[in-house]
Amino acid sequence: MTLALLLFPALSFSFVTRFSSSSLHASSKELSYTSTTCLSSSSATSSSSDGNSRRDFFRNVAIGTTITTGIVGNGFAVQGPDPYIPTALDNQVILITGANTGLGLESAKRLAAAGATLVLTARSETKCQQAIEDVLLYIKEQQKQNPSLSSLNPTIYAVPLDLCNFQSIRNFPKLLENILPSGRKIDVLLNNAGVMAIPTREVTIDQYERTFQTNHLGPFALTSVLFPFMNVSTKTNNKARIVNVSSMAYVAGVAFTKEGLDLNNLNGQVSYDPWDAYGKSKLENILFTKELQRRVDEKNIPLEIVALHPGAVRTDLARYLMDEKDFVPMTELDAKVNSLDAWKRLSLLPLYYFTKSVERGASCQIWLSARQGENVSGKFYQNCKEVNLLPAAMDMDKAQKLWDMSEKMSGFQFNI
């Protein structure tokens, strides 16, 4: 695991969030120039007069202090605001994919503690059961700390779902009908499940590149079959929501092209790169969000679709950044870090400083799933605030073409 690879998600995503693409390039050049100046000043010091040496010394100290302050400031920015704690979600039905670990599990815990009825998905019965147990344990711990929650008795269902298997998606509506009480609808669909940076190209049982199907094609198909289950009654005060967990990594999907999303390589059949595949899938999440919002708006359906960047978070999503034998789940890092050799411990430091805890990382999707924020339709959020997007993520022509290709590739007709 290289230091550069560890820093890439946090540093690039944080910089992109705060600057436009043009200022990002300017910032990169400025940093490069500053580094060169530091080196040249150091070498010149030995041959300069005492006065110049002192000036150069204090100048280098000032530069070093400025850079250090910037790094520290960036660290605070990466961390984001304090964890958001939702309240009063009684009678809300929230479905969460990938709910057995990471951001999905943390979202389930806090939404359940707020009184929501949850439908959790994971890839196996065992993982489903474990997710329920983890959420219930969290509720018990919260009740010990907060007597006002003593009467809380959350309703939690769990249903196996494999986004990399279209048959599993086709079977899901029937399973959902069997558990939801008659007449109950989904108020919020949280498309949370995902994978990141799979080292080599892998294909699913449906013969699609795994990142593409897990992060986009599977959620697209799932959303299409769940659309009739969404609570879009005009009698409700709040619109139903579909919350898509994307990422600022979408920038990587268009970093080396002016044309935006490459529709000729959606399946990684022409070329495959782990970060390119991940970045493209996150761009697809945004384009899907915008196209679905456009279509429901045309039909005057009271439904909000929104995408978000959780931040660079310490979750098991990063398992592919290191060899399997060296992988340490982020939830167990504190306990196991002392067993690693000195270099591996040092290489993990950026994961602490330039990443969010799961509690903070889940806050934006929890906030949106609690139906906070106004006029969120079709927008992109980070740290519970709207973030501007690059033109490639607002290309509605590509968004429509992606929709059409997704229907054809998945075999799911998305009827609205």
C-alpha cells in the first residue's frame, strides 16, 4: 500500500469539493512551485551571507508553517461536522442496501434509534441476521445512556439481496411483499451498497464487470423494481426520497477525457483500471440521479432523488487497497494496529488523519434519509451541504443514453 494511494481519495476529494476545476489546476501548480522554492532556498543558504541565511531560514519556517497549517486545516475539513442524530422518524419505512457493514450499518443504527421501520439488505441470510443483531445491540446501548428511549421497540426486517445477480433483484419484490404489512410503502430508499477499486477486472454471474454492476447497474435495476413500492402519495407532508451514495471520486471517471462518461466502455470491456472503474460508477450514480429526477418531475410525481459524497471514510470499502493477508477492517484497526510492523503502522496514519470515522461519514446519508434539507431534488451533497458538480456530471444527454443502455443491459424496464 503506497502513501500516495492512501492519500489520493481524501486529498483529491477534499480539494475538488472546495475549488473549481480551474482553481484546482492552479493550486497544483502553486504547490509544485512552492516545493521547488523550498529546495532551492535550502541549497542556497550555505553560500549566502549570515543576513540572507537568517532571512531564508525564517522564510522556510514560514513556508513550512503555512503548509503544515494547510494540511491540518484540510484534515479538519475532511472530518466534516459532528455526527448527525435524527429524531422522530416513527411511521417512516426506510430500505437500506448493504446494511450489514460500514456506512449502511451505521445508518441503520441511528435511523432505527430515531424510530424508523427498517428493511435491511445484505448478500446472505447470515449477514442479514447479524445486521439485525448489531442494530438491536446499538439500541440497547443507547437506551442505557438515554432513558427517554426506554420504550423504543424498533421494527427491523432483513432480506437477502445480491446486486450482482439480476435474479436476486427480480425475486426481491416478492420477498418485500411478504414482510411489509399490507398497505405499507417505502418512504426512503437508501442505495448504499458498493465496492471500490477492485484490482483486476472481475465479472458477475450476469457477465458484467463487478464494479459497474454493484455500483450502478444493480442499483438501477433494484430501484426500477422498487419504484411501485415508493410512498408517492400526495397526502403526505414530506416527499419520498431515493438517496444514492455516490462519491467525489466521480472526478476520476472524467479526469483524462473531455467527453465525460465513456459509454463505449461501461463494462470495462475495452480497458480496465480500478480507480477509473470506480470513478465512472460514481459518475453513473449522479447521472442516474439526475435522469430519474427529470422523469418523475415530468410526471409530477412527488419524489426526490438525491446523491451524496460521504467523504473518504474508514470502512471495509478500502479492502482492495492492500493485499488480503494485510487487510485490517477499519472497525478493528484500533485493536489490531499494534500487531503490524512499524512501516505498516506508519502507512496507515493517513487513513486516520485524512479520512472520516464511520460515525461522521454516515451523517450526510442519514441526514438525507431523515428527509432533512429543502429542494434537494437532483442535487449532490457533502457534509449536509450542496456541492457544485463538474459539467460531465450534469450532461443530461449522457444521462438519458446511460438510462437507455442500463435498461437494455440489465433487462429491467424502468416504468415511471
